[in-house]
Amino acid sequence: MAETQLSPEPATLPGRVAPVASVSRRDGVINEIRRAVVLGSIKPGEKLTEVQLSEWLSVSRPTVREALNQMAQEGLLVQEPYRGLRVATLDAAAIMDLANTRMALDMLAAAAIVDDESGRRMRMVEDGWREYSRLAMDPDPVVQHENHVAFHRKIWAASENALLLRLWPVTEAHVTIILAQDQATRADPARAHRVHEKLVEAIRTKDMDVIKKAFTEHTIDSAEELIALLGPTLSKEK
């Protein structure tokens, strides 16, 4: 049965989340929570409740519950016994664990792209790069975030490895938290564009040593830099 809007003038909390246009869409709730995390209006470690989100987003509690459960499965939210759901936090060790895991999976994707003699997979990378470049300097930080995430997903998609794409939602959930912290700390779309351009240039060489060096700089070195910048904050979150 289709859901109905709870109120013609839904209550909202300015600056945090916006009402969802179509209250029958679980994805709408997920997208708004992700947007709030990216913008920093919902912080890592912050507790989320069905009652609050139902009021802010003007959707029914069952819809919110379904969205929260999905986000918990993906890892963006954490379920704590007797305390409910909160936005996941990542300490220095978790950030490096994710960076090292991404590095291994990115290299798996890159190897598949390089091994494709038809050039089809490389064309997919080039298509992803053109799309990324088109939106790289967008003034909206959420657009920048989504563009960044989409670019990396397209590299995995270009590998045509079905397992990588199945792993993507969990990876994206943790990347969302890290990128939100990164953008808040050193918002620099020009820098991000240069770093990603180096990745594409490396993949074009089809030299796995060159590619590994580029991904190491992008993923491992960047994670270490972020940890250094967030040092005091990360200590408080432990």
C-alpha cells in the first residue's frame, strides 16, 4: 500500500536534512542521510532515531526503519545494544584498514582493465574520467562527493568483475565517512582533480608498477595525510 505524507507542512530541522519529495522511496531517506553526513550536519558518532528522522523527512517510521536497516547493513550506521543506531566513526586504524583494502581491490580492477586487449575497459575508464572532470569543480560539496565516489565505482565497473561491484556498497559507506571528513578538513577540488588525473594517466600506461605507485599516492598516502590532519579529532572519537 502506498504511503501518505504525514503533514502538509512537515517539520524540519534547518541545515540538517531536507524533506524527502517522495515518501514511498526508501532510497530518498538514505540519500538525505548521506547528504547530511557529507555536509557535516550529521556527525560521525551521532545517534539517529526513527522518530527524529520521520519528523525531519516527513516519512513514516517503517520507511525510516527500512532505510536505517539498509544503511546499517552497508556499514554507514552502527547498531549498538540498548543504544540504537549511530553514524559510524573511523579511527586511525580503521582509516588505514580501509585504505589498504581499497588499494588491493583497486589494483585488482586495474589489472583487469590492463589485461583487456579489446580496449573496451579502458574506454569505460575514459568515459568515467570525462564525467568526473565535468563535475569536478561544482560548487556543491555533495555533488563533488558523489562525483568522486562515482569515479571510483566506474573504475571497478570497468574491470567487469561482478564481485567487486557486489562489494561496492559496503566500501562506499565507509568511503562516505572518510570523504566527508576529508572535504571538511581540506576542501580543494582542484587538488582532487589533479590526483585523479594522475590515476587515469597511470592506467593509460598499462604498466602495473606505475599504476601501483599512483594508487598508493592516492589512497595510502592520502589516508596517512588525513589521519595527521584529523589527529586530535580522531583521538576524541576513540
